[in-house]
Amino acid sequence: AAANEEAAAFDAAAVWLRKRKGLSTDQQLKTYGLFKQATIGDCDVPRPGLLEFTGAAKWDAWNALKGTTTDDAKRSYVELAASFGF
């Protein structure tokens, strides 16, 4: 039951964050990295080239979480959303 509640909280936080406006670039990168780690696991794609600033920043945010379990990433994602008012 707890796993289902965590999954529901993660899904609700994801919907809420997609609609949330006004997050800083740093906040957006943190949510992106946690979302990818929670849904895919460790970063499994090559880093974008140096001229792809946004893609490289997103890759760095995700890759920084390497080794974090998907469950831990989901919990951290919900906690981060809560800190933004979720």
C-alpha cells in the first residue's frame, strides 16, 4: 500500500510541476534530474556536445544522481515539489 501511495504522490507531483511556473533554472534542472532518475534510473545516454547548453545542463543534472535508487529519487522529487508549494 505504501508503494502505491508513493507512486501516486510522485505522479501527482509530476503533473503539478509540469504546470508550475516561475521556477528558477536551477530548480528546473533539479526536478528534471530527479524525474529522469526516478523513471529511468542511471543516465544511459551520452552527454550532449558543448554547444548544446540546455541538453548538457539537463544531462549533468541527471548524471549527478547516478547510483540513487528510483524509489529514493521519487521520494526526493515529491519532497522537492513540496518545497515549491505542492
